[in-house]
Amino acid sequence: MTTPLGFDTLKGIVYRHIAHVPDHRKASPNTQYAIHDAALGAFGIFFTQSPSFLAYQRRLQQTKGQHNAHTLFDVEQIPCDNQVRKLLDPLAPSYLAAVLLEVLACLAHHRMVAHFRVLGAQLFVALAGTHDLSSQAMHGPNCLRRQLSNGPTLSYHAALTPVIVCPGHPQVLALPPAYSMPQDGHDQQACERTAGKRWLAKHTPQGAPHGVTLLGDDLYSKQPFCLLAFQHGFNFLVTCTPDSHATL
């Protein structure tokens, strides 16, 4: 029995969408590394659980006599860590949002999403924010900033990372994230809510027709957000804490 979404199928989905990622460099005969190799090298970091894809492949070469960059990921030339950052940093993460949506569509085609439906065939989508980078030394134009209690300023990236969840299932199904931007303000909670509103507006066509109930903490139990969810065709279950909703 073959797995409907085996490694080769998932790899093919990633490859198809990486092929459309733009190359911001000027055309030059001296170009050494392809965007394809940089993107797959970055993906390999998560697959191998190593902070450096190049270092991991070199270690394999030294200890095993060969590496698997080409056989596993079809990487022709392995960029160094700095080259990966140089090639990929100018690109918006949204270029790869379609990867998650296609994986979800394939799971639905093979009736693997049906197992997550509860309460009248609803899909529960949990909304939660997270930091994916923080530093007191580095700062970029898309970083959020906040003053730490001990004095230094922390620069960080934050994102809303919605996932489909189901009681009794240890697995979740990842959906495209929505990043908080500097123009969202300085309040961390307001930034996450604003990112949530952008996510609703962008992904309603893929989400609402399938019967989705949004799950959120007290951060989302605000009338503007709840009304927006209704307007986009979503249901919601949000926490309402006594200290922030004294009247209720």
C-alpha cells in the first residue's frame, strides 16, 4: 500500500513552487548558486535538524564518504549559510504559502482531512502567535521592536501560525502564516490581532467554504475581530477572561 502523500510527492510540491520564486539578482555569467539550491538548502536545515545545511553535508562526507544533498534534495551546489541568507532574505515568505495550501488540498482529496472534522463537520483552526527570530544585535526594516525591562531593545519577527486541530489527534495541519509588520504598531497583542485580520481577508476563499471554526484566546475576544470573522463566513470560539471583560 503506497502512502498518498509520501516524501517524493511532498518534495515535488515544494519543487514546483520554488521554481516560481523570483531571482532578485541581475543576470550575470558569474552567478554561482541557483535560487533553487538556496531554497532547498534552507529547507534542508529543518529536515536534518542541523543549524547549517552545508556543515551537515560536509560532516556526512567526512564520516560516511558521501553526502545526500543531491540524492535527497536535488541540490547541485550547496551554498554556504551566508549565501543562503543573501539569496533568500529579500524574498517574502508568502511565496511559499501555496505549498501548505496544496498539501492541504491533497490531504482533502485523499479524505485525510475528514478525520479532523467535529461538531457538525467543522474544522477547528487554532490561532496563535509566535516569535521566529529575536536579537538585541541585529535589526532589519521588517523587525518589530520592544524595550526590555533591563534596558536593551529587542528586535524580533512575529507571526500568526494557524493550524487545524482536533481533540484526540496529536497531529495538526499547518496553514499559511501571517506575519506582523512594523506598521501594525508597538503593542504585541494589537500586532497579532492585525495579522489575524489580514489572514482572514486573504484566506477566506480557502477556509470559510469548508466550515471553519476559529479558536482563539482572550486576545481575539474583541468585537471588531469577531464581527470580521462572521463577515468572512467563519464561526469562532474565543476565551473571555473576567479581568478584560468585567461587564460580561
